[in-house]
Amino acid sequence: MTVHTDTIAAIATPAGSGGVGIIRISGAKAKRIAEKITRLELSTPRKAAFAAFKNMAEQTIDSGLVLYFQAPASFTGEDVIELQGHGGQVVMNMLLKAVIAHGARMARPGEFSMRAFLNEKIDLVQAEAIADVITSGSEAAVLASQRSLQGAFSAHINHILQLLIETRVWVESAIDFPEEEIDFLSDSGLQQQLADLNRTLKKTLNKTETGVVLNQGISIAIIGKPNAGKSSLLNCLTEEETAIISEVAGTTRDVIKEDVVIAGIPVRLIDTAGIHKSNDPIEQQGIERALKMKQQADVVLHVIDGSDQLVMLEESLNNHITVINKSDLMKTAQNIPESALLVSAKLKQGIDSLREAIVNQVTSGGLNENSFTARVRHIEQLKLTQSHIDAAETQLSYNQGELSAEELRLAQNALSEITGDFSSDDLLGEIFSSFCIGK
């Protein structure tokens, strides 16, 4: 357990007015500070007591409940106190001021969670999941964040770590005992072990990419020529009259953004100006913004007017979904690629299929009850792990046991950075600084 000499405190509830406000205190002095403020002897952990909260001048600031969580059975692993009073910003600030006057200091963003991590109450993935629960943009994201918080993602990583350690032991044993008659490095069992490791890593990477989508959401740009029905499609996906629609081409000249949830995924829909040649300077600006959104979006819906002559995309990009709108007015079905979706925004036909296509585009097999949230850094570390394992396989093919063992060691370090078993102070500072104060 990491021992901290200082005691930290912060307001744990959001700024503003509310029925209840909470001050959280953690550290060796937490119990003594609470006893001075409440004039109570806090001898029984986890038992709520009613008390008046007094400042240094013996003035009653507020009254409410005090809860004592004795180390190590607390969130941070240290003595933790919660003072639960009325949720006014002024009264909370006065109470925090009294706590600091008795010997605590203001907590830094995420410092409570960092202490929980340093005291091995949670791993780094679980610490990040706490922030993810708070900022979740959909019900599915909340449930997925809770699965990460309860250790579902960490279990995947630890399973890979176990396979990786077993492989390292195999390789390093062959190096340490070269006099053995059996060539362990060329053993087919070792090759199978590496193959299993790679397969498990790939599955976890796919799940992690889906977890990032749930955590961060995606942006979808709706592009196409004027009067293709882009704004009508936006209205269908938002299920509101978000954008003005008209038979007159070029109604949308600027970017319209709307946040929705599609099948549990937080989505920012971006309706854009029709892309075509124009001499109108205002329209040109709208077209420039549309092209910019096209480059920046996670998914691009390329909307084509089905009642007009069909012109397909000149490029085939992985993040593009071709949507042929006004399918009810189509005169011919020639030259339509199999991947194109036929919809009618006017009749609201094909919209469910479009939603399904969007989910499949950004997830591996869609969302399910086993999905968990993740972050971009997790994907980066998994890919780095993969590159070291690939290098280890290459070195083994040349019978270079020492070099292969080194690559496997680097792979283990890269993977361990996800859970925090191997991490730098800079990494921890970057992660926890993004948390809110009091968490």
C-alpha cells in the first residue's frame, strides 16, 4: 500500500444548487478532521451519524450526515470521510474551507481515483471506467462502462498477459538450457502457442475498438449533391424536424450538427451543403465546410438522388456508406453496387437498415451484453503489443532466441501499461488529470 503523508479533500458533487452536497476527505487525518468539525467520536465505520458542521470559529455552517470508511476498506484504501450536507455552492465552499483549515489540502483532479489505483483497490482500466461511467452518452455506454469497472476488460488483458508470460517462459527456458537435446525453439507447440496468442489478441483488439466507439461516440457526415435529400435523411435519423427541407435545391448552406443515439452508440450527425460547382461565395464556403467534414468524420453517408441519373462515388473508402435516397422514385436499378442502401426518407423506408449498417461499420459484430468501454490508448498499446509479438515470431523463424525473448518482454510491458502494472508517472498524470475534482 502506498502511504501518503497528506490528507486531501474536495467537493464530490457537481457545482450548483441541489438537495445534497458531499465533501470527500481521504488520508490519515480524515477521521480527526471530521471529529473536529462534527464534535462526534467516529468509532463505528460505515454507520451514518447526524451532526452539525462547525467552522474554526465554532459557528454552525450546516448540518447533515457524516460517514466514516476505515482503511483499507474504502474507495482509496485510506481512511475516508463523507460529509453530506445541503447542496448549495456557498455552503459547500464554506464547509470545504473548514476542512482545509483543520489540515487537509485541496485534491487535484482525479486524485481520489489515483490513490485507489496506487493502493491496488482498482487497476488503471477500472480507474478510467469510473470517468467513463460519469461521462457516458447512452444507456448502453453506462452498462459497458460498468462492465469495465467490474473488471471485464481487465480480464481480457490479464488472459493475454498469462499467455504471453507462458510463451516467454518457454523461449527463455530454451535459451537458458541450450545443452538439452530437444530444440525447444523449433517445437511446433511453441508456434501454436504464438498463434493462439495472436488470435486472442486480435479478438480483444476488435472488442476494444468497439469499446472506444461506445465511450467516445462517432461523427457521421451526410454529403451529396444538392436536393439529394440529405436534410430529410437527417430528420429521419433524429426523428425530429431538425433541418429545413424544401424542393428547392441548396436549402442547406452551412453545417448542421445534431447529437443522437443509434443502437446504443452516441452519434453526432452532420448535415452539409450540397457539393457541386457554384459561383456563389456563400455557397462556396458551405461546400468547403462540407468537404472538410467529409475528411474528418468517422463515417460518411454519401447520399444519391435515386430519382436522378445514378452517379456512384468515384472513390471506395472504408468509412463510406452509399445511400440511394428517393428509392420510391427510382426509374432504373442499373449500376447499383450491392453495398448501396436503398432508402426513402420521405416514406421513412430503409432507415432501420441504415442504422444497422452504421453500427456494423463502426463495431465488430455489433454491441452485446459483453461489450465494455475502452480508450484510444488501449488500442495503441494492443497494436504495439501485436507488433512486438510479430517481431518475436520473425526472430524465432531465424532461430534467434535471445532477440525473440526481448520482443516478448517488450510486448509484455506494452500490454501491462493498459492495466497499470507497468506504467510511467507521465502516463498516470495524463490519465488522472482529465478526471473531475472529487473523483
